[in-house]
Amino acid sequence: MGFQKFDWYSWCLGVAGFILIKGVLLLLSGLGFWLLGLYSIECGVFVFDSVSFYLCLLSLFLGASMLFVVKDLSVSSRIMLSTSLIFSLLCYCCVSGLWFWVFYEMSILPLLFLLILESPYSERFIASWYLLGYVVFSSLPMLLCIFYLGGLMGSYRFQDWNLGVLGYSSFGVYIILAVMFITKIPLPPFHIWLPIVHAEASSPVSMCLSGYIMKLGLLGVLRFCYSLLSDFVFSYWYVGLALGFTVLFFFSASRELDGKRWLAFLSLAHIVIVSVCFSVCWFDEVSLSLVYSLGHGVSAGVTFMLLWFLYEVSGSRNWLVLKGAISGSLLVRCVTVMCLCSTASIPPTVNFFSEVAILSECGFSLIFGVLLLCIYLFVGGLVPVFLVGCLLARHCSVSFNCGYVVSYLGGVTFLVVWCYLLFLVL
């Protein structure tokens, strides 16, 4: 049943993947140069700019990877995931506050529906209450803030908002709006709901949550509150506190045997680096945060898909059991190592180059902050590499005779290749 070397399946996947990636690289390179030349395209309440380009690319990558395993999804899952994906694309390009809120919530509600109805785990109702409490219930204050600020500015198009006319009370409303988005990312201290929801959600929902739903919160902060980021929202004190939390997240991940909770804590820790970018980078360098968000979403998505595949093989999410499902195939072992190394920001992933660029922007004026960031980079790479060593300690066989094995590996291979080749495009 098992095999100990690359067989013809592996060679076919490799050749087909090389041809596909080469063609898409050329297409995206041309699109990137064209977009940079035009800067933005506006049509009513929609605008397609560099922010939209990077985030749309993320959602499209995740959606394309799910096409490999679409036959294993129920009809309701296909409809809800497609709905969430489409509304996320609309949200990325929207510049009207009210429509942004509608598209934002419609990206999340289908995933809440799947969490309640499609999750195979017993605690899904508790997780759904956490998702409601932290994400959905915070949407009403967000809507009220948008109504208030839009009425005060005379337009709901947030690109036309001028903070210079705000009084102290209106400025407080602006800060509340920023906190609502931070809750949805989530950043400390609003992070509690994410590991709980990931533990009880089905794997496609987890892919979407860490893939692009977290990035919608970053998009909201960037679109609505960018002028307040470095001085008020992401001050040096808050960023230092958040980096301190990341070390706790990494140690929490190192103690987790549940693969999905392990990855959820890693996602929480890595997303903090975007707040560092918002705090220290100038306006023309904000694309670093978008490139990092793209790399973060792809690496989290591919690792959740890998866990999905291993769960189908072994029936467990425990790392001690999962490592037995990795060992028989050299291809599965190589893909697993690449997935886990992508979460550690091993070069040449996009995350590695983004983190180095952000670290260089910090300079050495704030030694304490630079020290925390260096500790973050060291521990963040150490935790996944330690897990790789544990997973490769013992082996058993996985056969490619089952069709679903090839399907899952197709989706995983698609995303993991992009984790290491996106830097060529961006």
C-alpha cells in the first residue's frame, strides 16, 4: 500500500504544477505592473487599487485551492463558502462606509452558519456564541459609528473624510471604530475567540477565518483609521504589549497537541507584525503590511488544508497521531515540512522578506521594541521547526490509491508553492 520514493503521481503533479505556476506568475507580473502604472480604477462605490489587488489575490488563492476538494464538500458548504468569498472580494474594493459594513458582515455570516450546522464537533454551539459575541455583536456599534461619522462628514465615502474637522467627542467615536476592527482581526486583548472557534469549526471555515476574515479587520483599520494608526491606535506602548503577548501565544502553541489550536495560536502571534508595520512605517510603505497579510493568509490556509487532509487520513487532530499519517510517502513528508516552515517564515516565503523589511524600518531608536521584535522572530521560527523534528521521528505508510488523497494534496501543493514563490511576483 505504501511507497518510499516519488512515483509517477508525484512527477505528474510536479510538472503540471510547474507549468501552472509559471503561467500564473507571468500573468500576475503583468497585472502587477499594469496596476502600479494605473494606481487605481474607480467605479461608483468600488475602487481597485493596490490594497484591493493584494487582498483579492489572497481570497482567490484560497478559493482556487478549495476547488481541488470541492467534491468532498456538501452543497450547503459550497454555497456558503462561495458567498463568503464573493462578499469578501466586494469588501476589499468598496469605499462606501455603509456598503463596506454590509459586505463585511455578509463575509462572516455564512461562516457562522457553517460553524453551527456543518461542524462535526460537540462544542460548536459554545464556539458560535464566542463568534457572535466578539464578531457579530460588535458590528452594531461599528454601524452606529459609521452612521455618525458619515453624517458629520456629509458623505459615507470614507476616502473623503477629513479628521481636521472632528471635535473631541467625534475623535472618540473614531477610536471606538478602530477598536471594533481590532476586535475582528483579532489583536490582544480581544483574541480569546479565535482559538476557541478554530477548535470547533470545520476545516474549510478555519481556512477562511485565518485566511481572509482576519484580513478584513486589517482592511477596515487601514481604510477608515490609517491617519490615527501610529499616534493613537497602534502606539509604541500598545505594539510593545502586543509583542509581549506574541511570546505567550508561541509558548501556548508549543504546548498544544491539537493541530488546529496550535495553528490558531500561531496565527494570532504572526498577525501582530502588521500592527508593528502600521506603527513604524510611512504611508508609502504600507504595502509591506498588505504583502505580509497575503503571505500570512496563504501560509495559514495551506496548513489548515494540510491538517484537513491528515484528519481525513488518521481521524485525529492530535500531533502524536498525525505524525503517523505523514511518514509513508516522501511527497507527503516534503509537503508537510514546507507547510510548517511557511508558518515559521522560512525564506524564501513572503513573510520572511516582509518581517525583515519591517524590522529594518524600526531602526534602533527604540531598543526595547527592536529587542521584542527580535525575540518574536526567533521564537516564531523555533516553534514550527521543533514540531517538524517531532513529526519526522517515526513513519507509517499513506497510499495514493484513494482519490481524495490526490485531491487534498493538489490543493495543499497549490498553496504551498505560492508560499515560496510569491516573492517573485511582489
